[in-house]
Amino acid sequence: MGIVKIDDQLHEEARRASTVMCRSINAQAEFWMKIGMLAEANPALSFNDIVAAQIAAAQVRLPDGADA
């Protein structure tokens, strides 16, 4: 674990997004970093494709009719 210095404006955006997504600020920043890293490694995939792949990899069972 370490300290990551980010711009004040980006921190504010993470704070706002974390409230909407019911995550801590740190969890929101970690989510953005993980998705960004996966997007760079897989430029042909959309955000939805990346999230769906992560849900499948975690073996999350979605309710019938829910699209990931």
C-alpha cells in the first residue's frame, strides 16, 4: 500500500463519483485505475465489455434477464 498524489480536481471528481456509486473515495480511485489499466491492455474492448469480463471472471451470478 502506498500514497498516490492526485490533482485536487481529480480528487473532487472521485469524491463525487464515489457518492453516486456507494464506494469510498479510495475504492472509486482503485476502480478507475483498474478499469483504465484493463482498457490500455485491451484497447478493442468497451467499458461494458471490460466490466462484463470482470464479472464473469469473479463468477458473479446475475439475476435472470440482467445483461453484464
